[in-house]
Amino acid sequence: MDGEQAARWAAAQEEVPVGADLVAAALRQLEFLAAVDRRRWLYEGPLLDRAIRRYKACWLPLLAKHTNAPVVDGPLVVPLDCEWIWHCHRLNPVQYLRDCKKVYGRILNNDNVESSTGTKSKIQSEKIWKELYPEEPFELEYSSSSETTMDVNPGATDGISYDLVSAVKRQSSFYYQVGTPTMHDQRFLVEALARYKGFLYLIKMNQEKGVQRFRVPTYDVDLMWHTHQLHPASYCKDMLKLLGKVLEHDDTDADRSEGKKLDVGFTETTEQFEGTFGVRYWKAGCMYRGNTPSPVTSTPHIFNAVGVNGSDTYKVQKGLNVLNITFVELYLQIVDIKNLPSAVPKENVYVWFTKNQSDMFICDGGRLDISTVTGKTGAVLQCEPTGELILTVMVDQASKKPEPIGKFSIPLQDLTGPDSKLSFERWFELKAHGGHATSPPVSLRVAASATVPSSAQKVFRMVTTEPFSLKSCLLPHSIKDQKMGSWTRFVYDCGTEVIRLQIREHKVKKAMACNRELVGVLKSPKEQLQLAEFKENKWTLKISNLSISDSTDGSMLDCKDDNQLIKLYRGRKLEYERKCCKCHSEDDSAVTAVKFCAEYPYGKAVALLDKESKLIMVNEDGFLLPWITISFLCMEADGEDDVKFISGAMDQKVAESESDKAMVSETETLKVGSAAVVPAQCGTCSTAFDGEKVMAGCKSDHASSEACQVAVASCENGHAESAGAGAGYGGSCGPVVVEDSKADNAKSGGCGLGCGGGCSGGRVSDTLVRASTTAGEGQAKSAGCGSGCGGGCGSGMVIGGSKTSHANQAKAGGCGSGCGGGCGGGMVIEGSKTSHAKSGGCGSGCGGGCGGGSGFGTLLNSSTTADQGLTKSGGCGSGCGGGCGSGMAVEGSKTTEAKSGGCGSGCGGGFGTLFNSSTVAGEAKSGGCGSGCGSGGCGGGIMVIEGSKSSYAKSGGCGSGCGGGCGNGIIFNSSTKAGGEGGHSKSGGCASGCGGGGCGGGCGVMFNA
């Protein structure tokens, strides 16, 4: 802020009167609102009506007596239901003043009154209440009758005309917006009080100018405003001194649509606040969080004691080697830039931000425009509160790649540490890059704010590895082989394994029946656990006090112990509810675990299973191992019978198996090349970033939650990174991205889905990316990803330019599915003249079952007479994710280069493929892929016979089915004389299907190049 702005800010802090300790009172208010939220019968219905009658007929008359002469020694304790109605009444200060004066002749203040949530003893208050109202209980409970048992004084009730039912309805959602850890932080509330004074100063300025404006507070300011109004005498006195009248609090507008009163008012308030004081109005932790999640029940579950985790379960889970990660929500805005060289147009300058160390939430960083040039823009993101943010100032150039001018770093400890204020706005000098040194140096004004560090939920991917046997290389797996011999590994996105699970069978002595048990093996230390047991036609958890039973209220299952109840619901519920549209709540591909206890009688979402992407998320450490167990059983169930499977109603169909000795490769890490899998909302509402992820660079000041958006970066400047993303961190429907044919750099050409998996994790996300065909110095890196981080089954195909120059490099041509995805079959066709062809294609991308499994290896007969023959990565016995594939590839004896001859199997199983490549072809690369992706299913092998005389025989065919089921292979015979000696035979055929049962189990798409 400049000198004039600093003077206005100082005047606001000194001249705006506040006669109460609002910081301490705000903390008490938050505690009270939490108590009311545990009693939602006070939000609507007959008990609300009774509470209003009690407030008018009992509490206000008692308060009037107490304000005349104390009726108890010490503070008078107000019953909770009466306090709630009193709370809502006072939030219309003009109406409250009018009603009090009409009935009692004076304002009834809160002096010497205490909330029932903040007192240790209310004996005296209960005694005086009973004396005055012997038939009326002091506290109103859920089991209480809705009828008032006392005679009502008409004068005390009829004199209050305010519609208290509507007032309660408007305030019932406020706690969801402010009941966050950041709002409970003392430092945050001190800053909120200063911002509240600035807000009132704006109103005073407008009044002095004779301008009437609708000013809209952020939620930290609104919390302080509410707290001030809850002290009615002090509020009236302060407002009369500041404005000469009692300031009204208008909470009747709730329409946040663009162009409506609330939206326009917030935009104007932002502009005036920032222009007057030179500080940002937007701030992390105080913006609109979106609508309140839909409840799963209207009936509270009453518990008498606070639930605790069993000690045995806790001891076991200590051996899980769980990563305890904290995160913050960060708001970052580039306000202005100065001292740019005269030759650099300001409109061509932008800032690229990233971290100086690995981060579970930030991968490659993001772009920020400068607000004074492009209008208000900012980034809202999650990151770990460690390390430094690196900000690099870049210049777009018409015909060249962007050039850095300089950079600087911001230690996150300065923003989130215990001695910080959780926000700052100041100038930073750049460390010049190359020949861009100037005097004075280029400087950047940065505004940053953060929430308090919080524990991140645990996110794991389920990766299935199949047992190896020679028979499985030639014949399809049976259901018995697949389910009884496979291991399911639970891994972090970085690939670190936590535990692996397997179902085993054993015969009961002197009986024909087979009992099953679910065992888990910890990665470190090597310890085997019995997690669950199936006998007497039901599953029983062995690592928890929770007992599983059928539900009778519409949920899937009940898991009970003495002090808590956990219910399983289909779809994404409560905290996991997606806000982009309404179609996710009943999504059968997701299962939400909701915990009910004394603290959460209406439920709290503690875990989620996404069956499409095979991800689990857990918010409570004590529930981690039980949820891993339950999630595994859900995934192992047959179709829609998962409820019956878990509760034991499904007949045992699997016979005894003694072949439990599976050879499983000990893959330590997955080669993940993208961002961490972050559970995320749609991210379309630019103001909803407390618990949500919003795409960097969003220009909307205040928008309501709308439909899924698509963000596609411009590729005209020769630097297109992450050209397409479904909706950034929010996910959504991924776009098809076609790179500019003359772009110099094409990095991460397109992502079918953004982080988080888009709509329901992304069922099918095929991305076609055409890389540069004429670039002189082009690079095509990670040209396409079938689905993005967290996506489901997606098959990506990348077709490289056939005439790229010798300087080009084609690295990691394509990924069938992105990080966190399910299975995806990728096919990559390299440029015909590239000098380097590395990792031509990946059957599935990073994470979707990547990096594990037991491969048998590939039998390769490489060139024996080639003068300069290269044999790299001759073959892969199994594709990403394991499986027993073991394809056999016989390469031509005279090939010049034989790279990645063939892959016996794809991701997650299926059977191998026989390849017979060209015997005299110039190059034979990636002959074909034979099996399907996913957990189980036949996968559909392919026999590919390459042309005997084609110059290039590349990736002859690919047949797979993602997600299980029979994926119908194709027998393909490509041209034997494709264009004579110079002919190309590329992408001979591809039969794949994505989803459960491979695009419905039918034949995939045939490509004939």
C-alpha cells in the first residue's frame, strides 16, 4: 500500500469503535454454533416452533428480570434452544431493538449472561427456571414433546413480530462456512477484526459521500460482524458513534448468480477495499465454500459417550508405515510488476510458480498473470507447508519459447509458521536471469494467504498382481485363479506400498465347506495379519471391534461398536459430495463411510472408495485398516452383490485352492510422472477454495458452482505445457487436444481428465494428440495421456509425426491412463526418422496398476547379423500392473533396430500374445500388445502378422479390454506389400474396450492406418 492507503488503514483501526472483545467472543460463538449443529432439530420442524415459543414466553421475561436485578449469583445461563433463537433475533439488530423496546421498553443486553456451552455449572439457573416454569424443562431435547406445557403470556409473545422461523433458516448454513480450523486460529481472528474495521470504514466513507452501496463481507469479516451484533447494547452504541444510526445486517439475499445483487455487491466491495487500503480482500480460509452438503439423515444418532479407537487396532496400524502429511490451502496473486526493461511489453509477462522440493499436491506448478494487466487473477491450491515457492517471471515471445527474466523464492514457513500472520503482501526483487539485469531491479508485488496447516487425508491406490504359472501364459485365467491367487497392494501415489491383501481358503475338518480368510502382509516389517474371516456364511472383521450387519434405513451396511456407528452409503456423500453437478451423489461407482458418534450425530464422512479408479481415501487413522479391509471386499464382490458379499448372503462359489504360492514381483515404486492424486471437487466456483481446488488463473471474482469447465492453454507461442485439462485440480470431462503443428515444444500434449478423476473418476477418456509434424527442433514429451490424475480406465493413443527431423526426440510417447488411473492400453507410433525413440509406448500410464506384477519375461530372438543393430527393452513379460502375460516375440533376423519387441500382457492380467514380426523389415518396433487391462477378465489376445516386406512395421496391433471382462481380441493381417519397399504399415489394428467389461464387453475399435 502507498502512503495514502496506509493512512486510511490506520484511520480505520483507530476510528472505528468496537466496545467488546470480539476475538474471544468469536471463539465462543463458534463453540456455540457447533453445539447447535449437533441439534439440527432446532433448524426446522415442530421442536423449532416450541423453541421459539419458549424463547418468547420464558427466556425474554426471565432476561428482563435479570437485567433489572440479578436473579442468580453470577451469570445467568441461557438454555441452548432459547439461546439459538435469541442468537438469530439479535442478528437483525434494528428489528431486535424495535421488538425489545415495544415489549420491555428497553434493549435486553447480554451482560452477565452465559451460554450453556461455556459454563461448568448451571444449577442456580435451572433452579430459578424451575421455580418460574415448573412444567417446562430447562433444556429442550430431541425426545421432548413439541407442545409447550406452560401457560403462554400473550403479551410477551404477540409483541414480537419478527419472523424467527425464516431467520433461523437463513442462519442454519452459517456454521458450515465458518466451522473450520482456520476460523478457530487466534492469529486469523485478530486479522479478521482488523479487516472488519476496514469494512465498516468503507461504509462510513460511502455515507459521507452520499453514496449508497451494497457492501458484501467475506466470511471472516461476517463472523466478526455477527459477533459484534450479539452484543446488542455495545453494537448500537458503536454504530451510532460511527454512522449516526444502527447499521442493518441484510442476510436475505442468497442468490450468488452472476450479475445478481450479491455478486455485483461483492465485486464492488472487493474493488473498493483493495483500492482504498491497498490490501487484498480475497483471503484463504474466508471465502464461500459452496452449498452445505446434502445430509444423509434427518434423524440424529444419540450416543452417551465419546467413541475411542480400540487399542489393538491402533497397535496394528502403527505397523502400516503410514505417511502423516499436512497441507495448507494457499491463495496466491501477482498484484503488480515494476522496473521492467523498456523492450519488454508488460502484457507479454507472466509468472510461473512451483516448489523447490517434491510436494504431494503440486507437480509442475502453474501460471499466474499480473492483475494490473489482465484483471483480477489468482491461484488457489493445496500444498505442503514446507520448502519454498519459486516464482519465475517469464516473457512470451512470438516465435520463440518463453524466456525467463528472473526469479525469487518465498519460504512457506514465513506464511504458515507459528509466528506468521497467515498472510502478507509485499514487493520482491528478482534475481536477474542471463542478460536481463536492470537498475533498479525488476520487482514483483505478491499477495499470499494460507489456511492453518491441517492433516491431509490418506489416499491409496489398489493394484492387483496376478500369480504366475506357465499355464496362464497360454490359457485364460479361471475365476478361481484370479481371485484366490492374486494379491492386492495398497500403495501411495508415489508407489510406496503399505499393505497387500489376499483371500485364502482352507477346508474345515470333517466337512465339505470351505472357510475363507482375508490376510494382509505389511511391507515393513514383514508381518502377516488376519483381517477378516468368512464362515457361517458371513464375514467378520478380525482387526477391529466393529461388527458388520445389514442396514434397514437405505444404507448399504452398518459397522457398529459401543460408542460409534459407521454406515456405508452408495455414492459420494457429505464431505465427498461433488459440487459441479447433482449426478454424483447416487453414483454406484463410489462408496462413502459415514461415522455417527456423540460429536457427529448426523454423520461425518470418514472414508471413500472409488471403485472405478480403485482409490480409497481415509480421513481418520483409526479407521484406516478396517476401511482397507472393507474396500477390498467390496472390490472382490460380484457385480452389484457387494452388499450381500460383505454381509455373507452370497453363496460360496469358489472351490478349494491349495495353489497359494504366488510368485509376486517386489516392485518398490511406481514410475509416476504427474501430480499426486488429490481428492478434489469440481473447482468451477472461484470463491470456493476452503476444501476445494480451483484452477489457477481463474478470472471470476465470485461465481456460483456451475457445470464442468474445460481449460485449454494457448499453444501459439511454441510452449504448450499441459495443453488440456478437464478442469485443473477439479477434474471433469477431459478435452481432445490437438497440438499446433508448428509448436516448438509440446509437453504433456493433453490430459483426458484433470486431477481428481473428473466426473465419477472418468469412465472413458480417450485423448488423441497429434504431435508436431514439421518442427525443426521440436520435442514431443509425454504426448498424450488417456486419463489424468485419478482417472479411471482410459486408453490413450499418440501418433507421432512421420517426418520429424533428426533432432527430435520422442520420449514416453503415450500413456494409456494417467496417474492414478485404472487400466489403459496405450499405443505409440514413433516418427519414422527420429534418431531417438525411447519408451515408445506404455500399455498403461503412471499408476493405473503400474510397476508391479509378476512377468515371465519375453523370449526374444534379436538380430544376429545386423551391422548396427540395437536391441533395447527386448520385451516385457507383463505390462504395467502385473499379470502373467509373458508374450513371446520373435524379431526379424535382419532388423536394423529392434526395440521393445512385444509385451506379453497388459495391465492387470489376461493372457499372452504370439507375435511374428517381419523378417526383412527395416525396423520392427513394439510388435504388438496382447492382453487386456484391469482386474481379471480374459483380455482378448491378438495374433498379428506383420507385412513381410513393409519398410516399417510398427505397433502392428493392440487388443485389450480395460477393467475386466472379455475384451474380444482381433486377428489382423496387415498389408504384405504396403506401398512397395517404401510403404509404411502403422497401427495395424487395435481392439480395446474401456470400463467394466471393456466398453460393455464388445469389440474394440479397429484402426487401419
